[in-house]
Amino acid sequence: MNRPRLKIKPSRWERYVELLSMVTAFASLFYLISQYASIPEEAPVHFGLSGKPDRYGHKSILFLLPSLNICLVIGLKILSGYPHLFNYPAKITPENAEKHYRSGLRVLRYLNLFIALLLGYISFAGINTALGRTEGLNPSIMGILVGGLFLMALYHFIRGSRKS
């Protein structure tokens, strides 16, 4: 694969999206740490399609989602330095590389944000359910986050598939 290696600088908006992803991921960890002493030993670790908890486990498992969230945000940030390695729906040439790289990076940043928000929300809801503040996941919020994730990915795939 002999694709051009270009350094694509993010726009101001894209830097905000990256920052929001980081803040969301770390906020979910800090929220868990701040509430950890109050969480009962047994906490919800899985939610069914209804949004209600259907499996419980030791409260320490609640660290899994914020940790995964942070690893994904950091990992995808590192990956954004290598847009020439991405899979594109069109052949990359020196003439169209910048356009496709910029689009690929935009998709990556938005996916990162939606995933951070989704994992952050599930973590937040799990903590609050364990504390008796809520009864589980809100299906509307989950629908917006999951639907937005798929619609955004589909939009960028279709847009990137156009002849360049």
C-alpha cells in the first residue's frame, strides 16, 4: 500500500470534539471514584433491552466501562495520526488523499465521541442504578446515542463512496 503520508491538522471544531471525547471518558471514571464508597457491594453489571438491570456483580466491575472508554479514546486519538492506514471505499491517489484522509479522520473523531458518550452514559446509569437513583438505562437516551452512532457512520460511508 503506497499511499501518501500526509499530516492533516484538525479544525478548531474537530479539536473540540476530541476534547469532549476525552472529558467524557475521564468524567465517567472520576464520577465512579467519587461515588464508589457509597455503592453497595453488589451492583448492576448488565442491562437488558428494556434498560433494566438483569445481572449483578461486585461493584469493582463498574471500573471496566470507564477504563475501556479511556483506552478507546486514547487509542483512537493515536490512530488519528495514521490516516493513510485507514480503509477507504475509494482508491487513494495523491490527488484525492487529503480529501479522503480529512473525511476519514472526521468519521474517526465523531465515532470516538459517540462511543465515549455511550460508554459514559452506561457507566453513569449503572452507578446511579446501584445507588437507587434510577431504575436502569433510559431507552430514549440509548436510542439517540446508538442511532446517532449508526447514522453518522452510514452518512460518512455513503459520502466517502462517491467517486472522487
